[in-house]
Amino acid sequence: MQQKILVLSQSNTILENIETFISSHYDKIYKYCYSILRNVEDAEDAVQEVFLKAMKSNNLSSINNPNAWLYKIAYFHCMNKLKRRKILSFVPFIESENTVNIVENMLDEQLHNILSQLKPDERALVVLRIIENYSFEEIAAIMDKPAPTIRKRYERLKEKIRKMF
């Protein structure tokens, strides 16, 4: 009987830890997924799938930087989702999803206009660097690219944005 009580109390603690982990990172990961996917429903689905992938990971306890790790999972998941969406748009008789939605209190209108003119990987870089304030090294770890490459892409992106205005 005591063994069952111990198992139940341990499982409750694990569930509380998972709930705390998700609630502390949910908003940031949602905004990040939305900035890439530009669709509320897709972003909500992506966030759920990102957290499922994170929970299925066997090395969850050995992660040094859970924020960067979640952003990396989200980045690759969203990029794969966009690739699938692009492939589906070429398949005849399948209507593509409406990806244009009204931004509700998430980003101001000017930033929304800038982001809508950028490619998904450029949007991801802008959000991580400017909005989330990550270093180039952290972004490099998230995007699985060398830090100098990320720096150079960011510099080119800044110039591209300047030319838009």
C-alpha cells in the first residue's frame, strides 16, 4: 500500500513539473511559431507538437538551456510544416490553407508588415534576435548553423529591411 502511495505522489510531482515547464515556455514558443507560420491555428498545433516532442525526449533532464532547446525544436518543426504546406500546394485538387490572419495584439502593425515581407527563416532570425534578444551564438545553436553565418545573414537582413523603407 505504501508503495502505491509513493508511486502516486511521484507521478503527481512529475505532472506538476511538466505543467510548470510548459506554462513557463508556452507563450514564447507560441509567438515564435506564429512569427514563422503566420497562422494562428498552425501555430497552436505547432506548439503542442513541439512540447510533445520535448516530453518524448529521453534527455530532458540533461538539457542545459531549455529555452534554446525548445526554440530549436520549434524552428525545425515549423520549417518542416512550411515545406509540407508548399508541397501540398502543388498537389492538384487540394485547397491550400488560408495563411493570412489578423494579428491580434501580438505585434504592432509596422513589425507585422516587415515580417510578412520576409521569408520564414528570416522571420525566425528577426524574432530570435530582436524580439527575444538572443545572442548570435544562441541563435546559431537553435538554427543549427555556425554563428558567423547567422551574423552575416542578420546583417544582410538588416540591410534588406532598411531598403523596404
